[in-house]
Amino acid sequence: MANFPIEPFRIKVVEPIKKTTREEREQIIKDAKYNIFNIDSEKVYVDLLTDSGTGAMSDNQWAGMMLGDEAYANCRNWKNFERVLKDITGLKHIIPTHQGRAAETILFGSVVKEGMIVPNNNHFDTTFANIMECGGDPQNFVDEPGKDPEIIHPFKGNINIEKLDKFLAEKAHLVPLIMLTVTNNSGGGQPVSMENIRKVRELANKYNKPFFFDACRFAENAYFIKIREEGYENKSVKEIAQEMFSYVDGTTMSAKKDGMANMGGFVAVNDDQLSDKLKEKLILKEGFITYGGLAGRDLEALARGFEEVLQEDYLEYRIGQVRFLGELLDEYGIPYLKPTGGHAVYLDAKKFMDHIPQKYFPAQSLVVELYKHGGIRTVEIGSFMFAVPNKETGEIKFPDLELVRLALPRRVYTNSHIRYVAEVIKEIFGYRQQCKGMKIVAKGDTSLRHFVAELDYVE
């Protein structure tokens, strides 16, 4: 059949986008203090900043929005939301929140105390910051293949079981829970195998620790297991997802990803006492326990989205479109983290901008150039995001990976947009040696500085 991904949908509604000139964009990014988050969306041509809440909802979801029951307590949409998630996760208590970081705030605020350590394959930015906000120490234990952009491995999101076991043998008394991010966003959107998930469960049992997912992209992870892990090729994606969740004690999720909607999240747990603590915090911070900061119409869109995301023709297209962008970059010799992940292509800025040292944020320099040259908005996942000085020693530890994430919103861009993005990257690669490093000039003293910091070029 066709050697490019075919959309398993028809386009029913369109949103106009406008292309600005290079000269206009140079002034826009300068006025934004070279921080991509400060740019107005109408000044962006192709927006690959994130896949969180930026997707297009289906006609089925929009129809559900019209059935919103906006009662304060126990609206019918909550019942649908709870029913669908219990079916997928098998977890006893479903606690809605307005988005993923709210779920993290409620969970970590209930279980993490000063000096505690939370191990993960790779913490993403808000997970990392929420743990630190509670006085905890987020530590990453991704397996060795996940640290090398060039290695081809089917499950580069796996956690290193031997290192985690050794760590827990020494410091389990400091660990409130073990977490695993599926797929591994900070590590290139790479999946975690079912075998790895089972082994983490065994360690959790061995050391009597709760085991949690950060499940933002659980369906994409389940699809990778289906096509890459022996013994799962004949199982449905839903069956695989259900088995994944059967090994955990709880999960957080930003439903703005694999919930296929524009807002929402949840925490789910089995423990009754922890559930009571979380619900108390929810009422204080978010809203009542059956809406959690969401309108009834949002709950309905999510309930339907959680079912749609498990459709295999959609997942084949979704992951195929990401792979398609990677294949185009291969043709042009562009360095990126291989193999492509579930929701994004991650450019390897260490190699792309090999003339810029990490202390001058080569990935952020590439982010800025992508906007200036093609009106493409992306995000840095490297030194600008993660190389924060240690509070006690002042020492800066640079991350293993220096990446630029090209996150594809769900059901939004066509293959023509994908080809355009690849062409822009090819042209920048041709003149990359002219690009300068960057420095922070204001608002750089926060663990989430990439959202707010102001930058300029290093002369």
C-alpha cells in the first residue's frame, strides 16, 4: 500500500493559519526574549510545542460536549468518565483533576516529604518540579540504551532494573513510591516493555513500595508493545493496556495527551487511605471529587476520547506519522533520537549544533532558529530545561541528552505540513554553523525556568 501514513479520518472543520516573513519572525522572537512560550499562537505557522491539549477532537467527542451535565456533584458525565477509566486501568479510585500537573501536585503533596527520593525512568519537567517543591529528590534510572540517541532498541524507555534494585537496597527507606513514565517523554517518547513493567512490579513487592505510572501516553506505549514485544502481537491494544495497569498501585495522567481532549487529568489508586487523602486535597485545590476542576462536558469528551485512543487504525496512523517525519530526516542526514517515539521526533542538538557547548544551550538555539526560519514552534528538552544548579553545592549537572522535541498534535497536521517541517530542518542544517549559543539574562532561578526565563545570544 502507500509508503506514507494515511489519515483514518476525514477533515470536517478547518482552522486558517498564517505564514509570517523571516523579518517579522526575527522581531517577534526578539521581543519574546528568545523564549518560545512568549510567542502569540497566531504568529506560529506549524505549532509542535506540545501534544498536550493541542489535538483535534472527533465529531463523537463534540457531540458528547453537547450532553454536558454541569451539576456540581455526581453528574452523569462523571459516571461515564469513571466507568471507562476503571475498565481500562482496573484501579479502584478514580480522582479527576483539571490536568496532569494538578494530579502530580495532589499525589506528591500527599506522599513526598523533605529528603525523600522518587525514582523513575525519566521524570518530565512538571513531575520533576512537583517532587522538588515537596522537598524531594527526583532521580532518573533509564536504561543505558535510552541515553544514546544512535542506538536502535525497541524499548529505550525501560528503567535499569539492576541499578534500581541496588538503589532500593540502600535507600528504600527514603522512597515513598516508584514511578515509571510510559512512554518516556524526556527520553524521546520511547516505550517501556511489558517485561520491564513486570520487573519493576517485582522490585516494588520486594521492597514493599507502591508502584505508579505517569500514564500520559499509555495507549501509544501499549501499541509499541503490540508491534515490538513477542507474545503480544495477537492481543488488542486495550488488552495490553489493561495488563500494563494491572501491575501498578496507582497512576497519574495528563489526559490532554492520550485522553484525546483539550483539558483534563486524573489520579487513580487502589489504596483506600491514600484515596481519602487525595480527595481531601482535591476538594481544597481543584474542586469536588466528581469533577476535579473540569466541566461536565470536558468529562464526557474525555470518556469518549479514552475509548477512541485505543483504536488500532488511529494508533497505526499516529505512530506512523511520527515515523514518517523521521524517515524524511534520514533522507537529509539529520541527527535525531532513534528510533522515533510515539508522539514526537527529538532532534539531537548535541550533534546538530556540535559547535555550541551545552552550557550555551545548543538545543534552545535550534528551537529559536526553527521559529525564525520556518515559523515552527518546538520545545527544548536539554540543558535549558534540566541543567539547574544544585541548591546546596551550586554544581551544574548537564543532562545526557540535548534534544529539541517536535511534538505532533493528534489529528491536526497533514503529511504536507510534515514535509514542510522536514524541509525547514534540512535548510537550517545546511547553515547550522552560523547559529550562536544562548545565555539566560533574567528569570533563570527556577526549576521550571524554561517557561519564563529570558535569553539572548552569546557574543
